Amino acid sequence: MPEMRLGDILDDYCSRCRLLTDHSVVAMVGEQVRKVRCRTCHYEHHYRQGKAGPRKNQPSAYEQVLASINPLVQPVPAEKPRRKRKTR
């Protein structure tokens, strides 16, 4: 990655837009980018290096229709992702 400066534009994943969009660099520590601001919705967040969070595990459309036809077959419940605890 080339040398970044405050105000430079880079691509990152925005959790509010749920897209990979242009972001402006807002905060840096040394030469590492720490915080960015989405240029679409203006949401400020930590730099994620373009990585999205885990996808939610929802039942497929087939499982939902099958459950509505046959009440004995229940759709697989979606699991909530666990938050990592910060160690001190």
C-alpha cells in the first residue's frame, strides 16, 4: 500500500451501507490508517482493510416454504455471531 495521509481516499467495507465504497482517511497512528469516513453515508468507523463481517446464517427460501407447508419441519434458526471479548 502506498504511503497514506489524512484525507486520502481508499476503498473499505462500510457496515452501514453494507458495501465496499470510497472512504476518506480520518485518523492515523504512525503510518497505519486507524479510522475512515464513508464518502457515501458519512459514517465514521475503524479501518477494516476491505473485509466484511461474518454473514448471518438465515434459512433458505426452500426451507421457509417447506416449513410453511409441513409444520413438523422447522427451519434452522439463524445463529447470532458471538462478540469477541477484549482482554486487558
